[in-house]
Amino acid sequence: MSSSKPGYHHGDLARALEDAAMHLLERMPAADISLREVARAANVSHNAPYHHFSDRRGLLKAIAERSMADLLAHVQSASRDQPNPRAALAAGGEAYIRFAVEHPHAFDAVYDPTVCVPGSPTETMAPLIDALEETLATAAAATGLDQPTDVTALWGLIHGLGTLAAAGHFGLDDALAAFSALLARLVAA
């Protein structure tokens, strides 16, 4: 089906639709984004999204996957090239918290259990989740926090601080300070 705009042609419809959805996600929750709105934002016909997404749930999965890839990139980039394991863990945790606050709708999309079903992630989401867990686990183990329960508690701390700060219960600076203070008590410099 052709676009509602005369002479309009799209070279990569799938990418354009996902880009439009991610742009919308910057200002509204994923749950409020419709296929029609994505089509309008991508400047294509209202039926065009159905060539890439079978339904709205498919769109939400794509949003969640792209958001998780962004979160992972932030955490890995921050952790990389730090002078020691504690600094890598601190930087990765801070990047996670910062992402939650600065991109709250993307963060919510990643952890929406109706989209990324716990225990049943999509083929695209599963390796992203594994990579995030591995990044945190490797940094934690290098500091002596090497038990599975240590990693679970650490991830819970980081995620909880990000979630609470994103919801406005306290500010980003307070969340980062709390993480830094507790990490200093848990791990010797």
C-alpha cells in the first residue's frame, strides 16, 4: 500500500517504524503508543506498520528490545576501560540508574512483564538480558561479590534505586549517592 503522501517511498520501513516508535517513547509510555500513531510519526500510511508488526504487541516487543539494547550499551560503555573492578561496577550501576531516570518510558518498556514475559523472553531479548546479567555479574565477581545471591541483591539494589528515582521518590543525585555509599561499604576500594 502506498503512503498517504504523494511520491513517498520508504527504503527501510521496519527501521523507520521502530525509529518513530522510539522517538514517541521519549515523551510517552509504550502503553500509550498505537500503530496508527507510529505510522503518522514515520510519515507512512496507517496500514504500513502491519507489514512489519502483526499487531500492537509486536510493536511493544520491538520497543522493549531496542530499549534493552540501549540500556545494555549504556552499562557496558560505562563499565569499560575503568581503572579497577570496583570503578567498573560503580560506573555500570550508575549508568543503569541514570538510564532509568533519563529514559523512564524505555526503562519501563524493558521490564513490562506483559511484553517481556519473565522466563520467556523473545529470541532477540534473551541474549540482551543474558549480556546485562553477565556484565553486572562479571563486575561484581571481580570485586569479591561472587555469589549468585550477591549478584541478585546488587541488581535489585541498582534496579530499585533507578525505579524509585524515575518515579520521583527521590532525585537522581540521591540515588547515585546511595548506590555509591553502599557500594563503598560492600567493596573495599
